[in-house]
Amino acid sequence: MDDEVMIARRRGAKTGGTPPRRSRGRLADEVYDTLLGQLMSLRIEPGSRVTIDVLARELGVSQTPIRDALNRMEAEGLVVRVPHAGYRIPPQITRHRFEDLLELRLLLEPAAARRSAERASVKQVAGLRRMLEEMAELEGGDGPMAYGAFGLRDAAFHDLVALSAENQVIREALARLHTHVHLFRLLHDTQVTHLAMAEHEEVVAAIAARDPDAAAYAMRRHILRSGERFRRLFDEVKDSDGMEVKA
């Protein structure tokens, strides 16, 4: 029995109707959204193992949309594939690694913003503005799923800056780190999205104005302020139990 029929029958029994069939892609998107919400709310705990057959039983669908959703999550750094053992949720970032990532971002991303102001095409600047519009639609959204989606678009925004800088090495380094994914798993705070939006707008404004110094400064200030916002979580945990956050 395919997934659409299974879900249609289950929901039809509840509502007395028969909902329309959904495509495999749409079903995989719904599974992805569900898993993203569970991940960002820590319902799926960091470091835990995730298996396709268990998820299929829990969500009441076949393994195909589960596999499609997990493949997408693996590409985004949300899960790690374990050979012959399914998938694993990455552990929470440690304080030490957090500080290392912050130091590396301060070296790479202001330089990327500077080059973006010098090299970005009109089309790329428009793409940065469209990304800000997408993020604005999610800003302050209710629930972990909206917050998680904002975090992924935050990562995409920084990737677009590196892309427009025409520095593939910086872009690849940032992509491998999945910094934003790790950070947004630390703290669910809609204030973070509001402050990040204002800082992103300053970066884009400087890039659009072709002002390399202002772009580099705006990006550096954004990273420093972001670091302060997320750093307080580690400080709060340390104050509460005298211990650092452990992965």
C-alpha cells in the first residue's frame, strides 16, 4: 500500500472524508518538516540514533519518504549517516568548539563580505535581498519548525555572500562546518531571529552600495553579536550546575 493511500485512509477515518493524494515529493517534505521540528525542539536528542524503519512506524508512512527526507537532512548537516546502522543526530556543540568556530568565522566571513561588495553581480545582490525576504516571513515564527527553517536560511544567506565573493575555498569551508545548524540547535529564541535580520540587512546594504569596508565591518559585527547571543547559553548552563556543556 503506498503512502498516499495509507495516510488518506488514516485521516479519512478521522474526518469521514478522503483527502486528495499527495506526491512523493510533497510527502517527503512533510516528513522533513516533522523531523526538523523534532530536531530543533530537542525531542530527538543530540547524539541519538535514528533508523528509517522506526521512523516509518512512528509517522505511519513507508520508508521511501523517510529516506528522502533523511538524505536531505544529511546534505544540510542535520544528521550523519552511519554505515549499516542508519543515521545519528550530531552531538550538541561544545563550548570549546563553539569558540573555535567563532574565531574561524571572524577570519573568513568579513573577508567574504568585503569581496562580495567588490564582485557581486546585480543578480546576486537581488538574490541576497530575496533571501532576506524569505527570512522575514519566518522571523518570530511560532514553533521549532519555523525556527529551524530560519536557521537553515541563515546558513543559506551566509553561503550566498561567500558565493558572490567568488571565493570557493571560503564557501566550502563554511559549508563543511554547518556552523549555523549547530548554533540554532543550541537555543530556541525568537529574539535571535529579530536581531539577526537587522544585522543581515546592514550587510546587504553595504554590499549593494559597493562599500567593501562597510560590508566587512557589518559582517564582523554580526558575527560578534551572534557569538554573544549564543555564548550566554553556555554561561547559563555553567552557572546552573558548575559544568561546561558536554557533547
